[in-house]
Amino acid sequence: MPSAAKQKLSASVDGRNIKVVATASAGTTIHTAVTGVVVGTFDEIYLEAFNSSAVPIVIQVQWGNTVAPDDNVIMTIAPQVGFVPVVNGLILQNGAIVRCFASVANVIMLNGFVNAISA
């Protein structure tokens, strides 16, 4: 019977925000997905971003690969409006790494969670 367990992002300390320091590829590590390629075993990932600066900031979430634009989610995060959804339940496995970089260092905070799904 399949199961799901809610977990913190692997790069988060105690479930706290992850500061995006990188301004170019490869970005700041956010999460490393479950290893292996077992059918029905994957991480379902949710991410939100907060921009603490006074200006809009462009971010690129590198989804398991650093080759743009193949696996990048590119978006602009408005200033000081609270957490904005960035990734809503996309899945990864096989140790793929989610990274992020921003047009300005140290002003984007990412948070979220992972539903670890196993068959």
C-alpha cells in the first residue's frame, strides 16, 4: 500500500527558510530528491519564496538539472508581499537536486515541504 510522509526540504535546518545566496548557476541547493528510480517512489515538492528587498527579484529554480531553459522555472518575486507559491507539487526522484539562484543575493528566502511518496 502506498504511503506519504510530510518532510522538510533537505537543505533546510529544522524546517527554517533557506536563503538564496547564489546569483548564477549552479544555484543554492534547496532539496535533494529520494535516491533510486523505483516506480511509485518519489518526492512531491512544494516551494514558496519571499522577497525581503524593496524591488522585484528574478529567480530561477533549477529542477534537477542546471541546463537552462530545459529544467528551469523562471519567475519574478514581488517585494515584501509574503510567501509566493513557486512549485506546487512537482515530483522528482533518483537523487535529483533542486537549486535556486536569484538576480540579487541574500534577499530571497525559500521554504516549503516534501511529501515523500513510497509504493
